[in-house]
Amino acid sequence: MAKQSEQILEEQLIAQLQKMGYQYAVINDEHELLANLKGELEKHNNISFTATEFEKVINLLSKGSVFEKSKILRQKQHIIRDNGDNLYFEFLNTEHWCRIDIR
């Protein structure tokens, strides 16, 4: 089996994912990372988060051990919206995990 560099492997993986409909995201810093996460969560859950609601989401992710965090990512989560309503959302589509939803 021929050897290839890690960079070539990564480039091939990115190209394959783009062919499947995934978009390449350029993220330069933590602010852009959080903005991307917020946008993807809003698309995935078909909702909008206010700044304070998204802070609650980030709080959920900052709790516990790596095992507890992985559980948080797999289960539906709950926060109280700014208006007092309950909001249930998910980080990952665990029911249809292999589907991509391009909007």
C-alpha cells in the first residue's frame, strides 16, 4: 500500500465531503467558530437563538467530563427561552445521522 501525506488525505476527504453536498467553512478564530455553530444549530433545529439563549447552549457544552459532553451532544437538550417558553433542540440528528440537509 502506497503512503500518502496527511495533508493529501485531508484534502481528499474535504473534496469527497464537498461532492456529497457539504460546504467548506473557513474558521479563523473562536468567534467565527461559535458563529458557525450557532448558524448550524439554527438550521438543524429550524429556530433562531438570541445571544442570551445561545450563551445557555454554550453553557450546556461546557459542563462535565468528555463522556458527559458526548451524552449532551446525542440527547435532546432543553433551555428556557428569553420569553419564558421551553425550547428543546438537538446538536446531532441521531435518528438519521447520515443524512445531510442542504437548505
